[in-house]
Amino acid sequence: MDGPALPTGGGENEAGTVGQQAQQEAAAAAVEEQRVEQDLVSALERLPLRNPMSIASLLNPAEEEETAHAELTDAEIIKLVEDPYGEEEGAAEAEEEVEKHSKTEKLASLSLSIALLDLSQESHRIAHRTLRQVQADLRCASTTQATLDSWLK
């Protein structure tokens, strides 16, 4: 039968050859990286700079070293997944809750504000009109929640 050839006992040799090739490629990459770094150093030395940055700082910034390779433990990863915003933000959200006032309280506050205005002054008359408009809008506002069907009709 003519079919695909099955490997015969030479698998260990092939694995050794692949490993050697990978090592050679890694060594070649390291040599190339060193050559590029030397080229950069020589180019920087030729530039008329007063306070040049070191090539090591250019290629590997300290900030990158601190944050790019942070390793988390399993427990830290689980904690991040379970509580992605952390405890601090949860506490901040609890503090940010705004007290809801009833419609009656809002109308009473508007009435009191309107009563305090001096209508002999132009700016107070403008504020009076605005507050009366807000008061009317609040009284006429629908207290039923709109449904999707009402928007589609």
C-alpha cells in the first residue's frame, strides 16, 4: 500500500536536531541584538547631545521593568476576578449614594424658594419664572414608567 510514511525509530535524533536548531537560532538572535545595541550606542555617541540617556535606560525603562512583569499569585488572581474593582471603590460607591427626595418635598422646597424672592428686582423675577416653570413641570410629570411599547407606537 502506498500511504504516508510512518516514522521509524529515529524520533530521538530528530528531537535533538530541532533542539539544536532552536539553540542556534536563540544564539543568533542574541548576537544580532548585541550588534543592534552597539550600533545604537555608536550612533548616540556621534550625536551632539548635552545629557544623553543611557542605552540601557532607553531599551529597558525602569517603569516598564516594575509594571510589565508583575507576577500575581493564584490567590491574587482569584481575588481580582471575584472583586475586579476592589474594596475601595465599593466603599466609595456607598458614600456617593444621593438621598432621594419625594415629589412633595421638592414642591415644598420650590414654594419656599419662590416665597423668598423679591419681585421688585429683575434678577429675582427671572428666577421666579424659572422656579415656577420647574414647579409646573414637576407637578405635571408623569409618575408612571414608560414602557418599550409606548416608545414604539
